Amino acid sequence: MPKGPTLLLEKAFVGGPVCGVDEAGRGPWAGPVSAAAVILSDNPRKIPKGLDDSKKLTAKAREALELEIKDKAVAWGVGMASVEEIFELNILHATGLAMCRAIEAMAVQPTYALVDGNYRFKLPCEVKTVVGGDGKSKSIAAASILAKVARDRLMMEMDAVYPGYGFASHKGYNAPTHIEALVSLGPCEIHRRAWRPVKLVLMGKDPRIEGDLQDELPFG
């Protein structure tokens, strides 16, 4: 078996373009959820080297690959769902909305989508789920990179808009500095108010005392 992602899953489809789809930012306490979709070229020379699960790459490697993916891919798109949409729809449906926006933003519309994970989102094309897809499919890996870099860049911009929370470093995820700022400053406009630590602060409680600070657990 080959190590790392390949194009074997993409080549199994016939009848139209295949895109890889992945998200970034389902778990954080603040900021939007981001998604990306990528159709890679059939030409091996136009496949960026080093594609892998974005979490396995350094920030510098992701940023370099982002430029190469956008330059060499047949088509790509990035979409986001806002904090307000996450609150109104829930994180799962907001993620699906971000994925739809990513696909709709592509210059070439795919016939099929390989989606990381096991949830079959309702997208504008036929969906095949792939558990651990960012480590198996090069197009999903490329999408994971675009989604993460786009969201990280936005959270760095939000650090200047909402100083004191440390968004440039932790990007809205669970971190000691984030907890301290949340308690001392209170939630800001881009905090997810249904998420447990944020909700506890809004209720006048200290999440450091209450515990259970997992990123992925909103209230209810």
C-alpha cells in the first residue's frame, strides 16, 4: 500500500470531474467554519508535491502549498459559514453550507465529491464519504490545506479586530490564554455562544472551575 494520499479514489470515478472536499474549524470556540473543494489535474506534473493532511504540515508548508494548489489545480473554491450561521443551523449544517459555498465558487463544477469523514452532506453533486480522507486522497488533502490556511488567515486578521484574545496564536481553539481572555474580557462578537466554555462565561461561571473544556462540545 502506498504511504500518504494518492489519486486512486479519484481515478475510480468516470463521467465527470471529481473534487476533494474538507473543512477546518468545526471545534473552535470562536470564528467561522471553513471548507474547501479542489479538482486536481490528470497531469502528474501539475500535482503539487507534499500534499497531505493539513494537520501534519507546518504552517509554512501549508502556505506554500496553498499557492501551488491554486496555481495548478483545475478548479478550487473556499467557502465559510459565519458564527451567526453556526448558531442558527448548528455546526454540522453550517459545515455543509460552507462546503456548498466552496463547490459553488469553483470555476469548474464537479460531478462527484470525495468528502472527508463519514457524514454524507447534501452537496451540489454526488457525494462519497472517505473516513480519514485527507490521508488517503490527494484532492481531499489539497482541500484540507486550502480550508485551514484560509481560516487561519482570517483568525489572524480577527486578532487585530478583537485584541487581547490571542486569536493569532490559537485561532479560536482551546488554549490556556484563550480561557484566561474569555474569563477576563468576556466573549466577543466572533465567539460561538452555544459552545460550553463561552456559554459558561455568559452564565457568570468560570469554565476553569467547571471543567469539560473540549473544543467540540457546544451546549445542547
